[in-house]
Amino acid sequence: MNDLTMPGRIARLRATAYAKLTLSLEIRDRRPDGYHDLEGLVVSVSAPQDVVEVEAVPHPAGITLSLEGETEHVPTGSANLAMRAGEALMLRAGRSAAGVRMTLRKKIPAGAGLGGGSADAAGAMHAVRRMLELGIDDATLLEVGASMGSDVPFCLTGGAVWMRGRGEILEPVALPTGLPFLIAIPPFRLATSTVYAAWDDLGGPKARRRVPVRGPVGALQPELFNDLEAAAEAVDPRLTEFRSELERIVGVPAILAGSGSAYFVPVPEKVVERLESVAAKVRRAMKIPVASSRTVAQGVRLSAA
């Protein structure tokens, strides 16, 4: 028994929402609905992570939201995806008159390609469902999540998957937890919609760089790449210099995370024991946030607040 299954009503709950890391990304044609068909190998990683805390209150009805932490570019009020997702789930369950106080503590930066908004939505949905004991099964949870955004279904389940369609088709894959990655976050951000629009304008370029990888990831995908990299670097040319400097310091190729602006480095086995020291070296040299992160088995972890 764990916090997802234990019986009894809980008045206050904490959801740890893990970042999404896209290890490889192939973009296909633009769909009639405006989205793009894609295929990507995606994993949940331990850092950075956000925390969503929810508390049942007698009034007002609905969700009241407060933000803390790395809140730059994070929407407030009803524009916030966590708040919208929680309220959508309450409406679906016929419990929109319930009162929920929600606190969102941000460490996953907005506009970094790490799925922060979707992770927050998933955390909010899991926490609200559990706290209010909503009669919502997992299939309905995923259905409501998909209506919130393409990455939300993955963040609701997490782990390691092949992601297809516009992101709603998920095929779990066997990948160990604890695989190490270094994630470097530049001091500028990119909007996902802008990067996809640039990809269309450029004629749908395929990834110029393909990074060979071994081990468990290599057994699934021998080369890591991102078809959005050229578009992201066209939107903000500073990314090219950022990547070059990161690669110079760590000595191995870096790959764009999702639509950017973060880059990640698959950590070679010989460097694993020095992961923290390498991360510290990058922080000192580039004066940026750097996460030494590892794969985890789920997208959201619930615990008592």
C-alpha cells in the first residue's frame, strides 16, 4: 500500500511532479488539427522537479492558486495549467463546488523543454483526485489530461515510453531507473509554439546531429537526436554558442531537450561517479542552473503534506 492507494480521506496532500526528458525526437507531418505527428523516446527524471500541494478548504469553491519559486513566465490564476487541470477533473467528477487551496512550488523552468507545465497539471490531477476521493478511473484521468495538453498523459504515468501521435499514444518500454543525465538550463527561454512554427517555416528539417549512445538507452535507440534543434537554434541563435560551450566543458555531445531551451548530456559510464563534480564544474564555468538527474519510474509521487 502507498499514498496512491491507501484508504481514508486526506485533507492535505503533496505531489512531487517530475520533469520530462525527451531523449530522441522525430517530427513528422503537421496534422489537420494544427499539431504535429511525432515519435520520441521520453523518460521521467528526478531533477528538476516541482511540488504541488493541495488542501481541502470549505470555501471558496474551485481552486485558489499561489505560486512560489522559479515563477518567471509561469501563468497565474486560471491561465495556469495546474489550476485548469485540477478544476477540469473536479468538473468531470461533478465536484466543482468543492474548495481546494493549491500551492505550486516551481523548480522546473518554463520554456526549457522539460514539460514543467504538463508535470504540474499531472501533479494537480493526481493530488486533487486522491484528496477529494473523486470517482475518476485512470482511463478518464488520461482522457482529461489529454484535453489539457499533449504532454500531460505522459506526465500522469511517467517512467519510460515511446511517445507517438501528438503525444497521447504511449508505449511503455523497459528502461532501468537511476540512469544519469546532466541537464543545463540557459538564462533564456523558448516558447514551444514558436519553435514548431519555425520548424514548419524551415521546411521541416531533420536533425543534423545524431549522438551514438550505448547501454540500456542504446538498446532502444542507438542514436539520440532532436528534429527541433535547428528550429530552436534559428529562433534563438544563442543556443548554438550555449551548446558549444557546454560540450567543451563536459567533453561529450549535448542534445536539445524537447523544444528547448535546456540541453542534456547522457552521462558516460566512466563519468557517473563524478556526476556531481561535473555538474558543479559546469555551474561555475557557465553560471547557470545545472541538474544532475536520474531516471525515475513514475511521473508523479504522492505523499502526505
